[in-house]
Amino acid sequence: MKKISVLEATGVVGGNCKTCVSEYQNVTAGGVTSCKMITSCTDKHGTKTTLKDADPSNCGVLNNLN
């Protein structure tokens, strides 16, 4: 059996690398449209997605006129 360093071992089991991607989208829930920042982060445990309120100018024009 070959001995490896801790650094090499973390690479074998997925390491500690965390990659995140964010984008802005208009999201409609309950008939109300709002701008959200959607962040998806992937690491060795899988993917986690979070939503945060964002300034409407990041998503373009919102059409919430009733």
C-alpha cells in the first residue's frame, strides 16, 4: 500500500474545495414576482442552493402592475 500525504488524501475523498455560482432571476411565488440572487454551492457533500432578496435592477424590469 502506498503512503500518501494529507493533502493528497483530501483530493481523493473530494477535498475541501467549494465552488459557488450566483445568478439573479425573477422568481414568482404566490402571484408576486421579486428579484432573487440564487447561489448554488457544490462541495464533496453535494449541492446547496440558497435564495436571497436582491435589488430589482439586477434582474431587469419587473412587471408587477395590477
